[in-house]
Amino acid sequence: MDIRNIGIIVDGPTEKDSLENMFYKVYHKTPVIRYGPGNGLQYTEECYAKKVVPLIVFLLSGNVYSLILIPDLEKREKKNRITLIQFAKKMKECVVADIVKTGLFHEDYLNGVINVCPSNIMFENWILSDVEGIKASKLINDDAEQDYYDGRNGASLLNDMMVDKSYKKTRDAQNLFKYVDSEIGKGFSRSFNEFMRVFDELLNK
């Protein structure tokens, strides 16, 4: 599948710009990346689905043949007692059910083209999947150590690693993520690995 026929829906402009830069660096073109209604603990899966359905219908009615949704898990595992896998499954079920109600697409088709690959617990955890790489930005302390940071507060961890200022998503995330080597990142973040696995599978269809 041509990369331009793959759609990705993220939580906001920071993730959009970061992923576009990553794909452009490798493929010299990018998937269709759009940001959806936002996310957070105040958004139930049903609420997110209802708000994102119009965008999904628009994309699937055009030149997008398959979609990946990337909502953050946030702190749902602790507060709502739901695992990453359960969250992804429920999110997909809610999205598919709401689109089926429109009468525009069949359920079997939607189940085949919609994928949900949440970050665990936020996009910053994917940035932390290659600590040695992001040190090249000169924003990260030299003594920052690589670990498996999925499931921990990525923004707080990055804040502790910054050289001389606090971490600010809108200012720093895109700059840091461009130094992440996805091959290394896949080894240190299961959620990032799953996203890349699904993307590669779609690309090779």
C-alpha cells in the first residue's frame, strides 16, 4: 500500500508534526496524519468514538484505505483498571459501532481497516524509547539512562532529564522525537513497537 493511503489520527499537533517528520525522513512522503478530538481521562472510549467518527468517515471516503488511531492510554490503567490491550479493543469496538450506525460502511470492512495503537502512557514514552538518540538534541543530560519507560509518566521523566529547563510539550517534543531511531525505539517501548508493526504491515499490503 502506498504510504499516502494510510491514515493516522493522533491527539494533537505535536504528535502530528513529530510523526510526519519521522516518516518523511525515511520515506520522503508521509501518511495522512490528522489530529482528532483530543484525549484524556475525561474522555470515555464512547465519547472519543463519537467525536472522531466524522473525521474517520471523511478519510475513508477519500484516498485513505486503512487507519491507525493513536489515543494516549493516560492513567486509565490505574484509575479505570483497564490494560493497554483492553483499552485498544474497547476503543475500536466503540468507533466501529458508531460508524456502522451511519450506514456508510459495513462492520466487517471497518474491522479490517481500523487499527488502534495507543501510546503507553503518552507520546513522551515513545520519545523516551531512544534516550541515547535524544541526547543529540543537547536538551537531555548526559547521565540520563535508557530503560523501559512504558507505563510511567513520560512527561515527568523527560522533565527530570532536561539540561537547564523544564520539559514543555509544544516546545520540545517535536525537536526530541526527530532524534529517535525507530529501530532502537521498538526495542524499548512495546506500545511504539506495536504501532510500527501495524504500520509496516499496512505498508506491505
